[in-house]
Amino acid sequence: MPFPLNLRRSALSAAAAAGAFVLTALPAAATSTPAQIATSKTNGVTYLKSLQAADGSYAGSGLSNEWAFSAFAAAGTAAVDVTPGGDTTKNARTVYRNLLSTSGWPSATPVVTDYERATLNAYAAGIDPARVSASRNLVADLYGYWQTSETGYFGPSANFNGTVFAALALNGAKTQAGQFRIPQALRDAVITRIRANQHNDGGWNYSKAEGNPTQLAATSDIDMTGAAMAALCVSGVPNTDTDIVQAKAFLKSKLVANSGAFNAMFGVNTDSNGWAVSGLNACGINPQTGDFLTSMGKTPVDFLIAQQFNPGGGFKYLPSDTTPSAYASIDGLRAVAGGGFTATPPVPTTPGAPQWVSQGSFTSGTATKLALTVDDGAGGLKVCSVALTPTGSTTTLGAVLDAAVGAATPSGCVTSVTPSSGTGTITALDGKSNSGSNTWKVSIDGSSFTAASRGQSVGVGSTIAVRWGA
């Protein structure tokens, strides 16, 4: 096993266009032919459909199969089209959305990777992760794990995978219109931390290495190298970047010539190959040509397809296994299908089913959260989840900033707002005043920054960025 199941399978419970996570078409010279890949996808989808419970669910308590949504999307199957026995009232998307909307989800003691896993899979299922319900905003939930004393980390920095998957979730789960919903300042802060944790051999591990020469000199993990590569690339880092090139070289050094497998920390296995290939996919690096075509004519995709039972469609975890593994089948299918760690949801085939579902407005009197960043223009970045209870179908920027003064996680995101009432222009925030052309500006869901005013309308699930500058 690449690393402990509690780090992997709960998707991490401790752990370019819309195609940032989608590989371009494979060339004719690829070892596994397009026809073989198409067959693998078809059979893999059939197997994943067999994992659906009678109530329509994939996720529940303990180790569940919700990562299937990312694999379905990569393979071109909409989650809303996945039903038990054709019962459309129990389709996988609706059941998952209902689960995420419950107050008891994910548990009494959640961790950041719970929300990252859900963000990636909700997005792939066609659920806007910031607008799951009137009370559930997964992006805001994730923002609440920002580490104020270690800018750029989400969750305890010792569990570095939490920061990697924050980058994957916040950058991969774009708006329904396909644009980044988070500001560049936040993206840059996380990129800096991922770079600082790259080991000397070019890869990464799931634990923190930054500032620790011993850890930086340790051998990297195949799985987390794939995830960290994807995190950088989906954050906008090009695949020609030195750190991506070094990561690519590390993966190449672990290739097994006669099979196309990667020699992972726990030996050759489907999950490690799947994560590595998904990392390459996310970076637009073809895993079937160039550096990843071995001297014996094998590629990582060849290995994955060889791990698949056909026509059953499931993938085995180890080459010696005689039965398929649900989790290995998810990782294997997602990678063979050209996916990274999430994918834009396909257009459904179910009549009348939309590509996306989302909460359209606040419910008056229902407590909710909004994601907020405050950038002082001088290198100071605050990130928080703001708790508030709207009194109407929309709220205002002034109301959000006022709420942030006393109800932000982490605290201290906003300390003061001027003016303190009304609907006019915001002239000062956190004690920093407008000065000439340098003023406080606001962006909603990645829109262009414009002058910030207390009366600015804010809707349910809005990702809010305020910034001081010209």
C-alpha cells in the first residue's frame, strides 16, 4: 500500500482550460491503442457502477468509494446517470449531495482532507462545491483550516498532503463558468509551500519536509509526487517549470522496464501507478511516449490496463491479486481515462438532468459560511471562513466583513471596517486606509477586482477576495 489507508482512502483523511486535469488525445504511436483504452474505460465504468449501494450511495461512514465520481467524470460518465436498477430518484449525484448537506457530515472531528475530498468529488459529480446547500459551502469549510502562523499551509503542516489537496481542490474545482474562484495571492502562497517541500530527488512525500534537511534528502513517494505535480500544474505552473521537470525525472527513474509500473515505496501496485499517471495527466505530460516509454516498449498505462480484469472491469491492487479492489479500480480507471484528481462533469444523458446542481440563494435564518481572503497589498494575506446567518436571499459585502470581525475561522481575518454602516465605499480595512489610486477592491468568484463598497451584493457560496492596491 503506497501509504496507510487512512491517508489514502478517505481520500486523504489526513489525506490548460477545463482540461487542466484531462490529458489530450493519445497519439497513434502510443503503446496502448485508443481502442484498448476505450474498452478499458467502458469496462471500468461498468465495474464502478456495480459498487453503488442499493440506496444510490457511494459514500458513507468509514472508507467509502466517493472517489468514483472523479473516475466517472474522467471516463465521460455523469454521476447523475448512475442509478441503482434504473431508479433515477436514487441517482448517485443526488444521494451524495444530500449526504454532504447533512449537519453531521463528515464527523464530529473533521479534518481538512474531508473537505478537500468532498470538493474534488462534488465538482466531478456536477455539484457546485461552494453551493451544495443553503448551509454547506465546502470551499468555505476548507478555508477554515488556513494556518495563520504558516502562510500557505492548510491543516497541520506536518500532514503536507493536506496542503497538496487544498491546491488540487481550490484550483481544480473551478466555477461553473470554468474560471478560478480563488485569488492569485492565495494560489501563489500555496505554490510556494509545495515547492519548499520538494525533496532533493525531485519528488514529494505526504509529510512535511520544508526546513528539514533529513526529510528533504529522504526518498520520495510515487503517489504524492503525482499529487504534488498535479497540484502545481492545476495552480497554473507550466510543465516546463524546473520543479515539474525534476518531478518528471524522479518518476522516470522509478519505471520498471518490463511492465511500465513504477517501483513505489510499498512495491509495484495499481494505486501508485494511478496517482503518478494522474499527475502526469494533470500536467499535460503524455504517459505513453518519450520518457515514459521504457526500453522494453512498456508504459505506465500498459501496466494499468494489464491490472484490469475483463470483461468485469475491476482493477487488482497487486499483480499477484486474483480479485479486484474497489479503490485500485477507481485510481486505475481515472488514470487510464486521462484524468487528474477531478474533472469537469460530463453533460448527463438522463432527460432533463442539468450538468450542474447548486443552491441558488441564501435561506433567510439559515446559518451558512462564506470564503474570504484579505490581501493588504504588502505581502500580508489572511484567509478565513466567515460564519453568518443571512436575513434575505442575498447579503452584502459590509455584512460579511462585519461578521468576519467576530465570527471568522481562523480569527483575526478582519479586525475593523470603515465605514461601519451604510452602503458606501469601504475606505479602510484592518486599519489600512485608501490612499490615492491604492484602494480596497473586491472580487467575487474570480471576477475582476472593482471598488469595494459595503452595499456590494454577495450571493450564496460566493468566494470573496478583497485587496488593497491600484
